[in-house]
Amino acid sequence: MSNDGLSYRKICDFWTSVGVPTKTQGKGWQPEMIRRLLSREMP
């Protein structure tokens, strides 16, 4: 999604709208969460 030019906010809005759960079952996704996920190195 990020490679398609979507902002972190747009990714958050989409994931929240389709019901992707957050780690803590919070209100929804936040841009900082997306940034952290995308910055992680793959094993």
C-alpha cells in the first residue's frame, strides 16, 4: 500500500475500516504504528 503512494493515514483509515485489529485492541490504527511496522527489518 505504501509502495502505491498511500500515506500512513490512508493505510490507517483502510485497516481500521476493514477491521484489522491492533496489537492492543485499541480504537484503531495510528500513522506512527504503520511507520514502525514498515521500518522493521524482515528476518
